[in-house]
Amino acid sequence: MTTTLDDEIARTVRGAADRVRTALGTEIGDRVERALRRTLTDTITVDDDGAFVITGDIPAMWLRDSTTQMTPYLRLVGESPALADVLWAVVARQFRLIEHDPYANSFNREPNGAHYDDHDLNADPLVWEQKYEVDSLAYPVTFAHALWRATGSTAVLDDRAQRVFRTIVAQWTAEQDHDRSPYRFVRPGAIATETLARDGRGTPVAVTGMTWSGFRPSDDACTYGYNVPANLFAAQALLAIAAIARSVWDDGGLAADADALRAAILDGVSRHGIVPGPDGAPVYAYEVDGLGGVLLMDDANTPSLLSLPLDAPDVVDRSVWEATRSFVTSPANPYWYSGSVASGIGSPHTLPRRVWPIALAVEGLVSTSSARRRELLDLLVATDAGTGDMHESFDVDDPTQYSRPWFSWADAMFCELALAAASD
């Protein structure tokens, strides 16, 4: 569905693109304007329950994707109250969906019974897919906190939001001991990454203080149940919950619960999630189980180990992360690929030797080098196969071989990198 942009929003988007054109050239600025406009006009539908956001080429709303798709606009809300209203409408819809099912990762616009796979255990007509991912709850929280800080508005931070925040804290707390959890995910006949072992419970884990996740931000099943970047992102979100609980609702109980859970998660990461890297230096593992299982890798989807300074800036150990960055952007990471056209991080979610534009954008955003940011922007432009759009992944030797013709999250990450580079 295509909608017409409000004049104020259109002027704000054009102004942002003009700043990019001035700093980085017409081609990148034009792409930023097209992507920012397209997300607003072609992915969002506003109704009485807020704003429903599709991913681009899939007619469902992911809690994670809908947040990352909106992230570049956070830089612009001070210039446009109308744009701020749109972002708050997205948050309102996210809270409604979490209240409906806090274990689901993606939803239909209405309870029409559409599902990714009709054989899944969960048959809720509003739920597109019920893959439980810790980051699906953390993203709306941190986005709402950032929007509150940017606008000062508390209209959407209402009784429902308070209930949702309590639900998130309670669920993450319950999933510290996953063996007691009612959650199961079974997709009959699916490959291993599309279902959970042990009759839907997932591989065994010990109680560590961290909170369990069935699936990664890629929507692939976790090898081990404690995804370390997701746990650090949850810890960051718990800081946001505590801040809003105290400042907006005067809810000291919720704030204390969030603080206690954050401390337990960070202790668990410290004891189990920091391990010797390939060269012996301490690094963050990607996943662990508390039983000795350790997975050393990184995935393009965020939160990733590479993206931790963006997603968990107040809880990440920078010295450990620096060593981790060196590891995950090297051949020691089994999903780092290098070819004749590009080098970067891919994912087991896509074919081997395919790098993700999302990961290239993240690499630029965590870099302190303006020259490197520009180099990565130019690479992203040069590897779009002439389509003008960012894709999910592309072959490092042949960018005309790519997945997903329009991936709005990747467009947003390109815009975020360009806007950051323009302000260098």
C-alpha cells in the first residue's frame, strides 16, 4: 500500500537528504531520500491500533525489523512533530502486539490466519510466526526510550506500556530457567535451523543468570540457548525500562526488578559469555549454554557482536569488544567472507560467501574512521546490482546474485550510515 507523505515530513526528509548530498554527493543523497520516502510511503499503514510496518517484501510486521526500519528517523524528529507522531504510532502498535503474545516475533495486520508455516504449533490468527527471540522485546523498549528522550512525549507510555514492560521483565526472568518455561516451537519436517530440538524446548542449558532465547535475530534456531549479544541488548533495554519506570510512572518496584535482572544477566555474561578467542584474548562468544558449549562466530543480523556499541553501549565491555571486533571481522569468524568485490560478515541464514549490507553498514557505524565510512557507503552503492535498493545479501564475487529484492531494514541501515557519515 502506498500513502502520501505529509508535507512537513516530506520537507524534513528532503532536508536530511540535502545534507547528505552536500557532504557525500548527489548519488548517495538521492538514494537516502528515495529510501527514507519509500519506507514511509510503502511499508506503513496507520489505523486505530497504531502503525503497522511490513518488512518490504513480506506482508508481516516483525518487532525487530519495524524498529530498525524507523531508527534513521530518530535523527529527524526534532524537525517534524508529524514524523514523531508516526514513530510513536509504530511504538503503540508494537506494545499492542507484545501484549497480545510476548513470545511471537512477527504478526499480521489483522487476525486473518496468515502464517509463515501453517504446520507450526501456534495457530493464533494474529501471529505470523512465534519464534521467540530476546531482541524482539528489547528493540521496541530501547526505541521507545530513545523517542521519549528525543521528544519528551509520554502519551504512548501509558498503562498498556507499563503492563508490557512488566511482562517483558517477567518473561526474561522466567526464561532464566528455561526448563520451567511453557514455550515450545515445533515446525514438523523443518531443517534444524527452523525448529527447536527436544520436542520444541531447544538444546539443554544450565541456569546462568542470562535469559534464554529460542532463535537468533536471523530467525534461525540458536545452537546454544544463551545468545550473548541478545543478552547484552536485553541488559541495555532493562536500563531503559528502569529509567521510564522511575521518571514516567514512579514505579519503583518495576525499576528495581529491571535493575536486578540486568545485574544477573551481566553477571552471567561475565562468567559464561566471555571466553578465550582464537588468539587467546578474551572475547564475547556468540552463544553459550552454561554447560561448556561455546559458539565462536558472528551473524550479520543485529544485535550482533559487531553491533554491540550501537545496541548495548552502556553495558558492553569496550576492551572485550575491541578484541571481539578483530575476531569477527577476520577469517576466524566462519561467517566472514572475502571475495573479489567485497568482504564482510554474512549469515548461516543465507548462502555461503554472501555478505549482508546490514553488516557492512554496522561496520561503518562502529568505525571511528570517516574515510572507512565513506568507503563502505561507496561499496554498498556499487553492489546493489543496479537496482537502487539494498538487498539482504549478495555474493562477494558477483553482486548480481543476491537475496530479497527489497529489504527495508537494509535500506534503513544504509540511510543510518549515510546520515552518520554526513555529520562527521
